Amino acid sequence: AHEGILRRQSARESAARTYARALPIVPVRARGMTIEGADGRRYLDCLSGAGTLALGHNHPVVLEAIRKVLDSGAPLHVLDLATPVKDAFTTELFRTLPPGLADHARVQFCGPAGTDAVEAALTLVRAATGRSGILAFTGAYHGMTAGALAASGGASDVRVARLPYPQDYRCPFGVGGATGAELASRWTESVLDDPKSGVPQPAGMILEPVQGEGGVIPARDDWMRRMREITAARSIPLIADEVQTGVGRTGAFWAVEHSGITPDVLVLSKAVGGSLPLAVVVYREELDVWEPGAHAGTFRGNQLAMAAGAATLAYVRENGLAGRAADLGARMTARLGGLETDFDLVGDVRGRGLMIGVELVDPQAPPPTTGGPPPPAPGLAAAVQRACLRRGLIVELGGRHSSVVRLLPPLTISDEQADAVLDRLADAVAEVAK
Ligand code: PMP
């Protein structure tokens, strides 16, 4: 079955498919962080549906919540009508919100994907401010819908200005740390205060508290606070895209809590649906000025996803899994840091909570004349990914050059599983280094 399914799907599916190329496995069963393939092989899954499975695969509380809806005879799909299932979801969601947002929030259900919620957030701030430009950051990932609104004859004149996202390892200013972040902040201010910069009066700023697809780059807390100050001083709504960082992943329930800032808009998807498709924007009620129908999406009423999501949010909250992610993530990142010393092809190990990245570099390449780290090595990262798979470990690649091995284990990962992940990854790196 295994070979036949792989062969047929690779003949039928589009050239755009990605994971299936690097991970030629046929999952037939999964529980927690273990996936079993059609060939009987077992894998530890650190991809977690691209960070979606906060509680791992088929967690009993999630299955139970889904079954309860199925057995109740409730409708599975009702667009945006009010239902008891939705009521339970919003109650739990509002219970978890950061303090500054909790008492004054509104929620808009979007289509099934994170991208839908990003579009909704951009539409919202444009409606609320009457302006159109959007500030975003280098290396950002917010989704893939370039043309949907434009092709519908709708508002498609979104102009985006790219600003530098600070990072230590490949700091655009070559200094890193607090100084690099401060230079990035000043750059942002100078763009905003220059009437000829193209976006003098933006409708909003959108940022990821930790860039995920961009290569696991955690923003510094002081930079987050500066972005909050800079946008507040100019009445620019700040949108935090927590599609990947939300629901405990980074060691706080929402990653904005690390810096203590209150964004005007939170964009949520992935784990909020408890492994089923769900996406919402949550925002300060003063922004709630858009007209009925200003944002739509047929699948914004997925009852099973709301039930699975509510169960996941409650489980993470009640079991302190954000704190667990902080502790275990710190331990894992510290141990992986040893790879940096042991292997010159490991350039950098970084992360926040259970969002961890290991950047592979080319130690043979001549060092850049301007200083800084050796060039990224996507080929070596892919080789490490393959070596991990041979050892029964599924990891994700990311980063602007696909040179970062990413770990997104479920928040329910045990200490023993964490050790197994680290052992297998270290072993894979050693094999590639030979
Ligand atoms: N924002 C962020 C931060 C993401 O990581 C992603 C997906 N990786 C998206 C938005 C898009 O979400 P989706 O793929 O569900 O459309």
C-alpha cells in the first residue's frame, strides 16, 4: 500500500506540493507526537501540522469534544449564526485573552485558514482608519492570497512597506542585540515620519512576535514595546499575527504577553481550531466599525473546529502548558546550543518556548567580506531533514533560504520524547557533518 499510494499521489498532485517531497511517508495512524506509516514505521512528529497540533495528534479531550457535537445532532455548518458550540468557544477564547484586550474585545470568524484572518485584519484596520497602506517586516510570512480580493473587484490597492525585522544572527545592521533592534526601530520611525516614503499614513502595522516561516526569529521584547509605542503615538493599529505563536507555543499563552504589549488586533488560526480549520481575528471594540458583510467566508462556522478549539484552549490553560513549553523549550534550546560548538555547519540555535530553529551554514564558503555569519546552507538543512527521517524524526525546514531546521513539537511532549528528539537530531547533524 505504502509504495502504491506514494506513487499514485505523486503522479496526481500538483508540482506545488512540498512536504510530500521531503517526507515520503504515508501516515495511517497518529497519537500524541507519534505518527505511524503504512509501512509500519513510527516517527516522532516535530512538524505538528505546521504548528497546528498543540496537543499532538488525536488527543482524547479533542476527540471527545468532536464526538459530543457529532452525537448531539447539532448542525456542523451554519455560517455565522449563533450556536451553543460557538458560545462555548468564544467564552473560552475570551478567558485566555491578554489582560489589555480581554474586557473590550470583539471577534470575527473568518474562513478556515490563517490567511483568511490576515486578510480580515487588513480589511478591518483599513475600514477603521480610512487609510490603506500597511507596514510589514522583512522575512514575514502572513499567507498566500495575492489575488482573491483583486479578482473580486474589491479593495485591492493595499500598499505594503517593508521594514527591517531585527535579529541577532543575521542582523541587517551587523550589530545584533539591543543596538540592532534600536536601529531597526529608528529606521521604522524614519519611514513613518517621511512624507515621501510611500506610506506616510498607514492603516496598520502587522508583525509576528516570533517569525516562524522566516526561520524561527524571536523578536526582542524591547523592540516589541518600541513598535507598540511608535504605532500608538501615530494612531496606527498594531496587528499581532499569532497564527503560529499562539496557544502556548512560545511559552506564554499569547506571544505578545512576553513583552506585555496589547496589540489592537490579534490574528489567530492553527492551534485555536484544535487541529481542525478555524481562523479568527480578535480586536479592540473601538475598531469594530466595519459594515455587515465587510468580511465574509463560507466556512466561518465550522462547529467541529470550534468544539475542538475550545477543548484545546481549555486544556492548555488548565494544565499550564504554556509554562511547560517555556521550561522544556529553554532546556531543549540550551542542549541544542551544544551543536553550535561541536559542528561548524551549525551556525545558530534559537527559539522561544517550543518553537525552535537550528540554522545550517556553509563552513567551507569564504566568509562574507563585511563580516557576519557564513552563508546559509539549504542543502545541508535538507540533508539533516532526511537524516532525521531515517532516524524516525519528522522536522520542518524554514527560513528565508530554507536553511533552518525547525522543531514544533506538541506542547504535550514528554521529557523522554524531548530527549529522543534531541538525540536523533544531534545524530543526524553528526552524520551530515562527516
Ligand atoms: N501567519 C503566520 C504567522 C503563519 O505561520 C501562517 C502559516 N504558516 C499563516 C499566517 C497562514 O496561515 P494558513 O496557512 O492557515 O493560511
